[in-house]
Amino acid sequence: MSPRTPTSDRTADVAAFFDGPRLTLARHLAGLRKSDLAALLDKSPTAVAAWESGAKRPSAATVAQLALSLSVDPGFFAVRPDNVAALSTTPHFRSLRSTSQLARDQAFAYGQLAVDIASSLERHVEFPAPAMPNLPVPVDDRESDTPERAAHLVREQWDLGAGPIRHLVRLVENHGALVVFSPPQAASVDAYSFDSRLRPVVVLNPIKHDYYRQRFDAAHELGHLVMHSDAEPGGRIVEDQANRFAAELLMPAEQIRHLLPTTMSGNAWRTLAQLKEHWGVSIQALLYRARWLGQLSDVSYRNAMTTISTRGWRRSEPGLVNIIEQPSLLPRAVELLEQEGISEALLIEQCRVPAELFHTVTSRAPKDRTTEADVQAAADQRLTARVVSLLDWQRSAASDLQSDLGTQQ
Amino acid sequence: MSEQQEVIAEFGEAGVLAGIRWAYDSATTRSLDTYSPTDGHDAAWLGMTRFTLLRDRLDRVFACERFAVRSGNDTDDIDLLYADLSERDVESIPALDAGLVRRSNLNGSPGWAYQQWRFLLASCVFGKVAELPWPQKSATKQKVAGQRNPEPPQPSLFEGLALDEIGGLEGMVQADEDLDLPTLVVAHSLDPLSQKGELVIGRARLNSGGGQAWDWRHDLLSIPPTAGGRVMGDAPLPTGPESVPDAPVRLRRPAAELRDGHANGEQ
């Protein structure tokens, strides 16, 4: 059998079952505007918009062209049992102003892809049932203690008792939320979360190799899921509420207040280092907590933060734990199915997603390629507001397809 | 877990790193206090004083040699322990159990051992700790630097040889290079002008003909200084995220069914 036949057949099949929202998803993953994609195809942006909305159906040749331009398999565009995207809430992104719409769309598309993969795997495996406490907080509420009460509610409903939380990512997973790392190319977007038809999702930033800060991020996102399922994302007050939630969840006031230093002399730094290890939070979070709870004066806090800066600890604080918390749900599912003889390749085929994205979504740790260069790239990305395609790994597959098309046309 | 992670975690948890840090702080502060160029002191004087004081402080904080606890009761020996220490030193000395770290010299070079690791001291010029020239140091230090790295970063030269051959070669190499205990080096420096110093612990690497001076090293001055008592108090340390089990994931139906489902074209 010629290797070209299946591709051509698939393309024709997909044209019949073409799903507009899947095209939107692929375009977002590639970090393209409608006009960018139109230019790549040499078609009008109106045509792209019509395919995406379902007003028009692309021809088989166009589907092939789309697949090629976006570096996905044509099967990616096939209709799904349900449209995950339409059933998800808008994610909460921190620093909305510095994150471009394109980057946000891409990040959200990645999150949806994770839900899509989870949904596909869930036909074979059972994950813990979602059990997310819910305590909505008005988006303009600066005064009340609702964020703190929400943190108490979580500790109570999840039966956490007193003391530090051992493993935040696992805690969230055990209560049915999906936790994944985002790909290194998207590292300029901070951690984010959203609720989907399936289960809540937390997407962690892959370049923060800091156990203590990552825990705070996860707690912050948990706060959004508990308090802001209905809220418009992105406001300053909403972000503050999530930070207050995280601080109270990780360092409950009544348990930590008397332990915090009241001056920065004597044993203060040693105390902070101890508290850091015991509670699994950064010294900076502890200092902020100490000021918030009125234990530390503004002047002492400022001086302490100056010391932190001088020692270069703003970027990298010393700490004993140098392994970050890792998600387990999807990786465990893949391992379990592999033990049962269901290969990863088969799962990827069933999910119909690019293999590299499948790996990123289902891995326990951020990709190895998350290096200094990625950190730099993320910083550059922030400056230039340039969004790198998440589908670039597929270049070789795309050129195979191109040769298929060459013979077809 | 890499050797570095293991050493730092174990030494850190037990308070050994804090002990070394305290000894260094105490020794360098006292050396600088006493150092007087106008009185004829020179760099050699300062280096020798620092070495002597550092050895003394390590023995104190780890209750070795002169400071070994003889009465069976830590507090009875406290006068000797505190003799001639500054008030700040007394306040900040970590209270470690006697016997935690034992004296373990190597060919007359003062050394201390905790669990299966020994560490020796090496001084160097300020700013040069990263490129310590081991071939110019004593034979003992050279031997320490020549130890086999338990986790060579690159494939071994013998890769591709039959397994038993490798075993034999390794045995030979080990017999020649391995010491009775894996031995680390605590390297320290001090600049009398700026009063800045360096303090690292790591696995030295024999850099004959240039190259890296360390397989790994850990900066001990980057941890917050202790101010007395056990480093971590009685608070339990985080066990590390890797000891927490995965979230429960169960198969829904037998694997055969899964494969059949796919074969039937189920999507």
C-alpha cells in the first residue's frame, strides 16, 4: 500500500467531519490571528472566520492545506463528541496587561487540549471525582475576609487539620482537579486555571524551578477555582483575593502568627529559614505575611526586602527542597494503560493531538528543554509580545504531508 | 538523587552545614579582629590563624578532640566549649549532639566525618574557589581530588566494552583511587581588605592540565546564617514532594476491551 493513500483518505474524511472550533483551537495553539492564517493559505480572513464559525465547510484540499500550515494531522479537525472549549470558563491570567490576547488564547487552547486529552483517557481510566469547594467572592470585595474564609472552607471540607500542607499539587489532584505544566514556549504566561465541563484545570508555569513559589502559585490558582468560578478574570482585586486565599491556606493566621518574627534582628533570619522549610513557603511570602498580620512594621519589612534583594534572593532564595511538586493524574493514567498493553502511540492516535503536545500534557515534570534559553526566550516574548507556535515540533510530519499533497494535486 | 542533593539534604538536616558555617563565621571574624598589618601581620599570618581557628571551631561545634564531651552531659563541658568565644559566637553556636560528627583525619590532614562522608579543609585565594588548582596542593588533597566521581557526567571511556571487562577495570581503578571514606572538601577563602569570604563544600576534581576544579560544589554562605540552637529546631522538615503518592487512578475496564474498542473504530 502506498503511504500516501491513508493521508489523502483521512483528509477527505475530515473534510466531511470538519469542526470549526477545532480549527480555532489549532490556530490558537499556533499563536496565529485569523488574518495570519489567511495570509499563510492565501485566502481571505472572512473565509477563515466562516470555517471557524461553521458557516462554511472547507474543501478536502483546504483541510490538507490547513493541516500543513498549522502543523497538525488533518484528523485534528475532526468533530468531537463535545466541544471542550465552549464548555470551559475563561481562565484567570495574572498580569493581564503584560499578556497579549494572542498569548492568552494560546494558553487557553493548551489548557483545552489538556482537558481534551484527559477526557480521551478518562474513557479508559477513572480519576478522583471533582470535589471543589465553592465560596464565590464579589470581584469588588476588598474589605471582607471572604478569601480567608474560603481558605478555611477548603481546609475544613478537605479535612486538612492543622499544620503545613504536604503536597499541594497532589491535594488538588486528589480532589479531582487536573494539573499540568505548560510547554516551555509558553513560559511567559504565568500559572492559570479554569473550570471545564470535565473538571477544574490548573496549568503551571514550567520555568519556575522553585518548590516554594510553585506551591504558592498552585494555592493561588486553587483560590480562583474556589472563589471565582463565575467572576470575570484578571482584575487586580480578584488577583489580590487569590493571593490572600493562598497565604491563608498555606500559612493560616492563627497557626503562624505567633511564630513570625516581630523584628528583623537577632534570630529573625534563622526563624524565617525554619518557617520556610516547615511550611513550604518562600521567605518573601513569610515576610509579606508577617507584615499583613501586623507582626512586622513597614520599615522592618522594607529593610528585610532590601536585604533579600541584595542577596539576590528575589530571583532565587536558598532552600532545602530543590525538587518541585509534580502532577500525577495524566502521567499515571498513561503508565497504567501502558502496563495493560495500550501503547502511548495508540493513545496519541485516539486523542488525535500532536505527539509532542501529548507528551507535554501528560508528563510529570516540565520538559527537559526548559533551560536558561527558554527563560530568556520567555522574557523576550514578553518584550516583543511574539507568540511562538506550540505546534512547531510537527514540522517534519508537515513536510511529509506536503509531499503527499504534491502528488495529489 | 544526586550526590550533591543527598549531601546537602543530609548535612543540612542534621545541622552539619550550619556547624561548618558557624565555625567559618567565628574563625574569620576572630582572625580579622586580631589581624593587624601595623603589628607585622601578613597574609601568611592571617592564613595560618584562620586555619587554626577554623579547626578549633569545627572541633568545638562538633564536640571533637579537646571538646569531646567526657562527662556524658553536654552542659558540664560547656565552660571549655565557650572559652574565649565572643558573645556573638556563644549566642549563635548551633547546639549539635556530641558524636554527630566525628574527627576523621586523612594522612595527618584534619578531617571530620558525618555518616559515610568525610570532609577536609582547603584554603584558597579569595575569588578563586571555583578554580582551585588541586595539583599544586598537598599529596593528600590531590588524592582526594583524584577520587572516582560516583556519577561521572559523561559516558565512561570504557563504554562499549564487555560488562565483565568494565567490572575488572573499575575494580582496578577503584582500588587505586578510592579512599576509605568518600571525602569531600570544604574550601574557604577570606579577603582581609573587603572582609569578604567564600565557603563551599563539594567534590573536588583533579584538574591537572586545567579543567573544572569541582564535580559539584555548594555555596554555604548562601544559606541564612544561623543564630544559635539547632538549625531546624524541632520542626519536622518537609519530607520532599517525591514521597507523596500519586493521586488514585483506576482502570475502568479490562485492557482487552480497550484494544477491541479501538479496533472497532470507536472514537
